Amino acid sequence: MSNDKPFGFGGLQSTVTAKTATPSLRSVHALLRGFISGLLIMGILPAILLWSRSAIAQVTPDGTLKTSVSQSGNHFTITNGTAAGSNLFHSFQEFSVPIGGSASFNLINTPNISTIFSRVTGGNVSNINGLIQTINSNNPVSLFLVNPNGLIFGANAQLNIGGSFVGTSADSIKFANGAIFSSSKTPLPSALLTISVPVGLQFGQGRGAIQVQGKGNDSIVPSKNLGIIASPGKTIALVGGDVNFDSGVITAPFGRIEVGAVESGTVSLTPSVAGWELGYAQAQKLGDINFTNRSSLWNPYPVGNLAGGIQVVGRDIRLDQSQIAAATAGSGQGGNITVNAARSLSLGGVNANAQAPSAWIVNQVGPKATGNGGAVNIQAAQLTLQDGAAIETLSLGAGAAGKVDVRADIITASGTVPVKSPLAPTGSSSSRITSETYASGAGGDVTVGARQLTFKESGVISTTVFPGATGRGGNIFVNVGEDITATAAHPLSLTPSGIGAYTSGIGNGGNIDVSTGTLHLLDGGEIVASSIRLAAIPGTGVGNAGGITVVARQSIDMVGAYPISPTLISAIGSFTTGSGNGGNVSVTTPKLTLQAGAILSTSTLPVFGIFGDAKQSNNLGNAGNLTVNVADRLSMTGINRFTKAPTLLGSNTLGNGRAGDVTVQTNHLVIQDGASINTITQATGNAGALTVQANDILIEGENILRSSIIASAPIASETTRQFYGLPNAPTGNTGKLSITTKSLTLRDHGRVSVTHSGTGNAGQLSIQADQLSIDNGIIRASSISGEGGDINLDIGNVLLTRNGSTITAEAGGSGNGGNITIKAPLIVGLENSDIIANAFQGKGGNIQITTQGIFGLKYRTHLTSQNDITASSQFGVNGNVQITNPDVNPNSGLMQLPDNLVDASKLIATGCANTNASSFVATGRGGIPQNPNQQVMSDRTWGDIRDISAYRKIGNTTAQILTFPEVLVQATSWHRNAEGKIELIAAPSSTYMQQSLTCVAVPKS
């Protein structure tokens, strides 16, 4: 017998023999001790496992495979069995280990064995509440324990075997040579007497369950209650019909954990350096797996093992106040976590004392660790995260966090709960799929694929770079076949539901790429990328925010704000409150609707909600560019009913950073009820350029503010200026505004403008349209004290202004009025509509109009109640007004007349010269011929004198007077008819009538 000596695995106490304590195992002792001290933030503390209670149980052979059992109190020693090469087979009638007891597989008679296969044939469940161990072997020994009626591991169950452990309720084990080791009480097949390796676990119908009980997770991850500890670097696998954890904990240091629920079919066994990897491709029917009451699968990695990790496979898998966790603590690569649920995966439950999310699937890189973390891979038909549950990877060290890959038909994330954790600085945990970095290690990419994706009550998909972290944030890829819906927030966290990539550190934030059928952002739902500065915390807001790309194949709807916190607005956008730049935003969809204060924007501003520092307005990065492509219709309407802020599409700056350029392309653009497309500066940074291209554009109505397309520099209220640390007046320049369309209609106070209320210059406004109609609307380029902006209108057909509409380029103070250039074939001004280029002290702007016809508008030196064109300066020099009509060809539209004209006097007979002296009459049988050269025709006529009245009756005859078409005459004026409509008319002209020629007109001689 050997001399057993206990020694500590730095908190993972175990017992091995001096004989089996191989150098490879001894070499990990120091690493494990360092691992524990390095994971203090995760709550790992030294643990001592105690056994104090006992229960009545027994281990008895069934007499089929030469198995021998000796008993001393509650301790059972198992020897002999049937050996076949490196395999050893045991068969038991009962196999249960009481509290404080042990079942020891003593290999003194078979020291070269590497795998033990043991079965239980008596028909009872095996209750394991003590220690199972292997002793006196020359090799690390793996153990298979097969009981088709099920296994129960109590709170005091322990393993101390050198190799892997597989506990299963399978019917049999299949080997590579085709032999079967059945769980029934049958002799060992002769084929198993040759050396062979197992290749699968075979299940029949309705197999027994496996239960794991314990004391539950006691910290962020298990620290004292480590539960069943697998041999370091090896596999522990539990595979049954159903598998239930009730406060159960399994710990596998840099090894592998396999949990599967199978009712029928085969589970494949693939050898690896960590023991076994299980495959479920041939499993015909899966069972259910439940983790409840702080149960935990814990897979720490003080050293690397690429074959390690955790795999959980079942039909319905539920984590209620429980976790599946892995961590890399050294320089090696961490193992992956894989969870496959054929029907549903549900994470939830509330634990008031939780130091991490109550339900948590997480793969971590520990403090000071340089190895990269493993991935988290999730597959399910339906995935539900609630009560602040989380699926994530994170890095607390130099190693990169692993990737997160989630695939499901339907995904729902909702809810928030309070937690007490250094990983939750806000004191709450929102349901999430995420990757985070806290140090120099990069965050992992997050990929989510689904048919439907729903976020509610602060449910999110996100990546985050925390304060001081230098690692970059992970990218987010979301691909949804049908619909994404994000709604509202939770009152506890006030975290908007949706998708976000955030950096509040030195590392750059990740990018967001979303593809879906339809997208609904409601009551504060959002897709946001940001760079966040935190007041009085150095090293925050330095990294650049990531970019956003959203493609919705059918439509996007964005509506409203969160009623409890109205500043949480339905939004797609990128912003920065730090020195890092904001990211670019691109949105593509056939239909885009923004309502009730929703926002699609990029921004640079010193304070956003609870983030930022008003004293840092002169230390801001630039906002990103915004590109919107809408194939069919872009509709914007209304205001935020709580804050009265308009529905908005654009870019703005409230600091020294530059606002982004905004480009909008669509077929139909409708802006109503106070909504706005804009670029804005309210500080020292310049506003960006704004370009709008559409087939037709309608801008109408107002709701506190006018519906508009604007590039502006407004002065904020005093309260707002103090809150954001803004100057008294903006000094940044207004950007250029360009609109290209076939039809632009402004009515009911609709507005297109470039304005500046500070000391900077107003930008340029250019409109190119086939038709421009302004009905009680305004086109304006104005500056309070800087240079007035220029207006350039290139109209292909008609420019119509009416009902008090204005086209104006004005400047206040000493600034010069802007110039107005208009090209249009027809210009009509009605009902006190004006074209103005005025100034106060500076020079009035120039107005240059090129047209073929201008009606109603006239040049005047000052504004009147008529339709005016004016370029005056109240105290300076008036501007010039030039109206140009193209040259007219006088021959245009005239017919070519013949040039061989006949003298009419030669056609008059001269015989009437003396009417009293003589006369001449020439007659013939038929009268006077038409001319002297005409041949005289026969004048003989025929007439029918018969009475035919009896044969027909002639009706009344009505004479028809022929009418000749009116000749169209070019209009020369206009008037209002009796119905109040405007008609174009021609001025009346005199008519000359040619008198008939008679002899009366011939003078007498």
C-alpha cells in the first residue's frame, strides 16, 4: 500500500498518492496558487473540503465480472474485475457512497490500467454522497460509471481520480471494434477482451436522470464551495435522460466539463488531451437540463488546454440563479463554452445576494492573465434572457476576451436586477449578450443570428471598453431574418433597450453592423455607438466611438421616448462626450419613419445624460458622418411630447469638435409637424455639410418649431449654456446645405434655411429642382452679425411663392447680406411674397434673377405689403438687383408669306371712270364670264316639274352657322376673376375692318 499524502491545489484541495503524483501534476501546483491570488476580483479564495456526515449505502458486486468489494465501515475497496489490455470492467448490483464514506478502486492487482468501465445492474439509483477515488495505479485512470436508472450526486460527493470521469444513465457503451458493454447483467462479450477504445454512449427510451446537489456558488464564481472537482486537465462528463442541478457545483481546473441530456440515440466519444469530447449528432431525442439555486459549472484555466472548456447539450435548458463560467488566469488559451438547446434556453431568476448576474454564461480573462479567453457559443430554437441575465465574455487582463456567437430562432432579452459586484459599477445588471474589456486585453466580437430579436426593459446586445482600459472594444454583428424590436428601459438601470458599442476608456469602441427585415425602435429603444468621458475620472472618453451600419430590407420605425425618463429617446446614432471621435452612421432601407421625437444623428457634445463633463467642451472629438439611403419613403413627424424636442435627423456639435456631414437620399421625403433634418453648431466647432437628394420633398407645418431642413448655429438658452458650458454665442460656421429634387413644396411654415445667430458666417444654400412651390413657407440664409449666407435656386420649370412666403438672405450687425441667384423659366409671386437680400449696417446682398417671365414680383427699394424684390441696407449700401430676360426672336411663330404680290388696282374695271357719259355691258348667253379668257359654257338647264310631295315629307330645316377657332394670343398681364382665381390675360388691341370696294368710292371727274 502506498502512503497517501494530502496537499492543496491552491484552494482546490485534493488527495493523490505519492506514487501517482506525477511531475506534470506537481508542476501545476504553483500555477494554481498564483491563479487563485490573481482571481481575487472574481471571488476565488482557498477552500478546504470537509466531510462530516454519513448515510447508509452500499457497494456490492453482481457476480458477473470478477468484481471484488471489501468494506470497512462506510469505506468500500474495489479490486479485481475483468481486465482487457488497458481497460478494466466492473459490474455492481448496487453502487452508492454514503456521506463521509468512500468507494476506492484499488488497482494494486492491475496497476497498468488506464480506463475503468463500471456498470450498475440492480435497478436502483446510485447515490454518491462521498468520495470516489482510484489508488495504486501507474497511470492516471479514467472512470466510467454507468447506471441506466440514474445517478444522484449529493452535496458531499467528491472525485479523486487521476483521469477523466464519465457518469451516465446510458444503456451501454459502444467500442471501436463494434463490441457493446451493456448496463444489463450480462457476461462480458469476448470482443471486449481485446484492446479497444469507447466511441459512444447508447441510450434507449426513457433513461434515468442525473442529479447534482450541493452548497451553491458562494461568490462571483465558486471560491469555497467548489463542489465536485475534476482531475486537473481532464474531463468530467454527466450524461443522462434529464440532468438537474440543485445548488450543485462542478469545478474542472483547465479541464473539460460535459453535461448532456439524451433520451434516445448515441452520444459519440472522441479522445482528446483533456480526456473526451462528446458529440450529439446521432442523438435522436434530447432531454432537459436545469440549473437552479446558484448551481455552477466552473472551468478555471491557470494553464492552457485547447481541448478544455464546457459543453452543455439538451432539449430545454434552464439557468435559474445559476451560472456556466470559465476563466483564463495564465498564459495559455482558455477553453470555449458551448451550449446547445434543441428547443429552448432560458436564463433568469433573482438572487438578492448575487455578486454577478443571477443567471450567467461567461468566459473570462482574469487579472494579469496574458492568455486569450475562450469563446461562448450558443445555439437554441428559443433564447430568453430575463431578470438581468447575461451571456458574455470579458477581459480583466492582457489577454483578449473570446468571441460571443449566439444563434437562435427567437431571442428575447429583458429586465434588470440589482447586484453587488465590482463588475457592475452601476449596481444593477441588465439582461444582455455582450463582451467587455477592463484592461489592455481586447474585447471579443459579438455575433447574433435570429429570425426574431426582441429587447425590452433594458435588454441589450453590447460591447464595452471600461474606464482606463486600453484594449479595443469588440465589434457587433446582428443578422435577423424578420424583425428586431427594442422597447423602453427598466426604471432601475435606465439603460435603453437595444444595441450599443461603448467606450469610456482609452481603447476604441467596436463597430455595429445590423441586418434585418424590419426594425422597430420604440419608447427609447436604440442602436448607439459612443465615446464617453466621465467627469473627474482621467483616462475616459479617449477612444474613438465605433461606426454603425444598419440595413433593413423592409422598413425602419423609430417612435417616441421613455416616459419615465424622457431624455431616453428612440434613436440610431453615434456620439462622443470625450476627446475621441464619434463614428460614422449609415442607414439603408426602403421605408424609414421617425416620429414623436425620435432621433437619427451623430453628435459631439460635452454632456449626454449622466455622461460627460461640461468643463471639457473645448476638448471634444469630431462627430461622425451620417448617410441615409431610403429607396421609397422617408417620413418624419412630430416632437418629443415630454421635452418638446423635434423629431430629428442630422448632426450637431456643442463644443470645439466638428459636426459630421449629413447625406440623405430617398424617393419621397415628407417632413411634418415640427420635425427637422439639420446640421447644427452651438459652440466653436463648425457644422457639417447637409446634402438632400429626393424625387419629391414636402415640408409642412409646425409644432413649437417649424418643420425644416436647416443648417444653423442657434443660441441656446442661458440654462442650457450653463449646463453644457457653451459660449454666449456660437462662433463655428454653419455648413453648406444642398437640395436636389424634382419637386420641392414648402407650406404652412415649412422652412429651408442656413442661419447663424452668433458671430460666424451663415453657409450656402443651394436648391436644384424642376418645380419649387412655397405657400406660407420660407427659404432663408441669414446671420445675426456675420456674413449672410448665399442662396442659389436653379429651377427647371416654375418657381411659385404665395401667401406671405419669403426667399431671403439677410445679415444683421455689420455683416453683409447674402447673395440670391435664381434661374427659373417662370417666376410667380403672390399675396405679399418677397425676395429679400437685406443688411443692417453692412452692404445689402445682390439679387440676380434669370427668367423668361416674372409675374407679381417687382423691384422696390424697401419692403411693402406687395410682392417685393429688395436688396437694401438700413444703414449701409444697398445691394444690386438684376433681372435678365433672354432675347426674343421677332420671327418666332410667324408664317412665311409669298413675295409675288398682285396689285389690287389692276383687278378693278376702268369703265366706271365717267359714270354719267357712257356705259359698257358685256353679256352672253350665260351672263358675264368670270374673266375675258374663260370659255363660255352652255347655259341650257334641266328641271323636273313633277309633283313629288306625295312621296316624301321634308322636315324643318335649321341653318348651321360655322364657328372659327379662336386664335391664341400671348398673355401680357393678369387679373383676379369673379371666383377669386388668378387668370393670365392679353391686353386689348384695336381692330381695323377693310371696307368693300364699290364705285361709290371712286371720285367723280
